[in-house]
Amino acid sequence: MPRKPKQDPIVCDYFSWYLRQRENGVFYADGRLNKKFKLQKYSLNTRDREEALRRMRRLDLAMAIEAGIADPETNNQSEDIEIAAGWEAYLEFCGRSPILGGVAEGSLRRYELVRDHHVPYCQRMGITLWNDFDRKAFEKYGNWLFSKFAYRTCYVDLTQIKSAVNWMIEEGLLPPSCRIKYFLQKPEGSDTYCYSRAEVRTIIAHCLAIPKLAWLGNIVTGLS
């Protein structure tokens, strides 16, 4: 027999939600009781109950628009979330405990690099809000990235920005109209440089000619 919930669900305009709190004090909305619409659990990214309730109602509207039961024109409750603030919330979500689905430390550092490329660019271009980072701005940013970085880096950065936007929409921080629908061509092969045999021989000879680097020459020999 299923266990009876300790608290009653909160009935919003479109769905019913359980307001629950993680061990770290952050509230989340659990919409799994709306089985027809296949809603999941969504972090509200706040430890304040009143703020959590406000964000839950924004989430309720965003999910209703996604499900096609609410008019997108009614979505006037979404936040004007700043670029840096949106990244802060998204990285906090990604950095949660691995048992809760958080990413590995190395992946989180890579996401932070994506932020470090994106935030200064938006500041230079006068884009302060995620609501203004639309498809056209995304395309311009992609062209700028390609002029500065390798193809694979550009692909990772742009893919992660799309993921961040999707997450903010799911959390009710952005309206569904902000979703960036742009196909990205996945890089093929590898852009890792491969040394020629002649270059490897030169490196080894150079290391062995210097007593203090002889150990490195032996390592290069073994690896090659």
C-alpha cells in the first residue's frame, strides 16, 4: 500500500504540486502526481518558502504552456533574469551532489569556462538579460566564438548554452518562447595534434642531450 504524503499538494492554476525541500534546504516542486502530463521534479533554487511558492506558480504556467493548455501570451510572470544570475543558478544546479544527479567536478569546471566566455561577451554587446539572448544573438555569438576558438570548443559552448536555457525554462525562470532552436553540426574526428615520427625523434634526442631531461626522453620513448 503506497505511503500517504505528509502534506497536501498545492493546487496552482493548471497543476497540483508537492512543495518539498532537499537536505541542503533548497525547495523543489514535485509534479509527478499529474501523471497525464508526465511532469517531474524541478528545483526552485531557493531556501525561502515564500519565494519558492512564487517560483512554483511561474513554473506551473511555464509547464502549462509547454503542454499546450495555456496561451503563451499569458506568460507575463516570468523573471527578467540577468545573464550572470542565470549562469549562477544553472551552475549551482549542475554542481549538486552526484547522488542527486549533479555532474562530475571536471564537467562543472568546463561549464564554468563556457560561462566565462559568454558573460563578458554579453556585457560588451549590451545584452543584460537572458530574455534578450534570442536566436539571432545566439547566432552572432557562435560566429564570434568560431573566430576565437577551435570548432570543438565552439560546439561544446553553444550546446551548453542551449542546455542552460532549456533548464531555466523548465524551472519557470524563462518563458518557453526563449527556447533556442538551432541545429549545431557536431564535430567529426579530432582536432588533437599528432606529432610525426621525425618530430618525436627530435624531441627524444633533445631530452637525452640534456642530463636533467633524460627522464623525460625515456618517458616520451615509452609513450611513443
